[in-house]
Amino acid sequence: MPLALALSLLPGAAAGAPVRVVHAPIDSGAALEPQVRAELEQAIDEGLRRAAVTAVTLDEAPVCADAACLGALALRGEAGWTLRVQLREADRNFTVALALHEAGAGSLARSSTATCELCGTAELAQRLADAVATLAAHLSAPPPAPAHVDITSFPAAASVRVDGHERGRTPLRLALTPGRHRVELSKPGYLGTARVVEAIAGVDGTLALSLTRTRRRLLAAGGVVLGVGVATTATGAALWAVDERPYRDRCSGDDVDFAGRCRFRLDTAAAGIVLTSIGVAALVAGIAMMAADRRRGRRAR
């Protein structure tokens, strides 16, 4: 009958740990015939060998029921992990639960479950060896080779962030773990930009980006101040020009003297002087701001 295998992956062991696994006694929940137990124990060792893992068998090892006991077994065998095998049977239908526990605290590193319906001992042993080999294969697998990417920008010296972390300034060569990464570039005076790159193990890539200059703030502000200065100066000059002119709505009858001069005249000289002064000051400030922006732009190039 087919074997149903379901893997539940958890964080693996630290890189560089010895590839040795203590093979804990089978927890069968019921007595197994010595011949059957011996055949299944051999199948477990075979699966570990197929995974290029050294199987360690301890004399008089207990059947552990908790993580602390399993972690202690690994330390006792000078191994990085303990393999726990739980076997349950009902009417020749077998369920096998496998778990790798790390040395020390016994943290679960990886687990799987397997079923074998209406199996004899030989078939169960073969399926058990397959399941153990699959579960333990990652322990001896080499870590994936990093991907490298050369990042350049125009202009250069842009700040580079990868997945939210500062990594340096362009031009820059980075080693990335395989997978997708978000690369962001920024530089004062320019619009920031970002790209999502796919890093492939062992493959070198390039990323070249051009940054767009932002609308310069001093230039924009200087233009506004300059415009206000022009308008204010013009208004002040107009008020100054109409000073002492007759107030036409009140130039009749007794409000006109014998020479025909209106008694009421506009008094706008003071307001004109003030507005003209403000306007001229705004003109000077606007021109100065725009000149400063030009100097800053030349330094940024």
C-alpha cells in the first residue's frame, strides 16, 4: 500500500554542527517482537546512512517522552540531534512519527509523519528507511551559495538599503541570500527609487539605476518670494504715484476752493513707501535664495 508522508519543517540546526544523530530506541507504545524491533532499528540506521548522517546508538538508552531527555541523549552521544521514532499500529495499519531534536534543550528541528496501511514488517521497514532518509537529508546538505549583485547609480554615492537595512553607498557589491530582496537607493537632492531583485544562488547580477533630481526647494521658495516682491513693489509704487490726487467722490460744492482745488486728497504716500520697501526686500531675498540654490546644485554634481 502507498505511504503517505507529511513533513512539518521547523528551523534547522546551526551551520557547522557535527552531522551526528543519536538513534533513540523506538517508542512503540506496545511490546514488539525482538526480531521485528531489530529489523526496524536497522531500517532507521539505513535511512540515516542514506542521508549521509552518522548514526549513533547508545547502550541502555531510555525511551524518552520529553524534549529535555532527547536533548540530553544527543549530548551524551556527542551528536547534534536525537532522532525520535514513535510507532503505532492498529490492524496492520502503521503510523510512524519522526522528530529530530537538537542537542541541549531538545528543541524540535524537524518532524514528519508517515503511514503504511496493511503493511508487513519488510514493507514497513523499507518505508521507514525512506522516511528517515528524507527527514535527515537536510542535515548534511551544503548551505546554498550566496548570490552577488553589483549595484551602481547615476549619480554615484547613493545610499543603499536592502530589506530595510543600510548596506553602504554605490558603487557597491553585495552578497545576498537566495530569494527576493527589496533594494532602495536615496541621495539628497534626488528622488529615491526602489527595485525588487531575485537573487539566485551562485549567480552574479547587476543593478544600475538613475536617480531623478528633485524640484529644488530653495529655487521654488525663491521664485515665490520673488513673485511676492514684484507684486508688492508694484502696489507700493502705484500708491505712491496717486498720493495727493483729489478724492473724486468728495470734490463738489463747498469741498472745492475758489481755484477749483478739491479739499480732500488721497494720502497714500506712507503706505506706498512701506509696501515698496517690503517689495524691494522680498525681491532681494528671492534673488539671494535662487542664487544659493544654484550654488548648492553645482556642489551636488
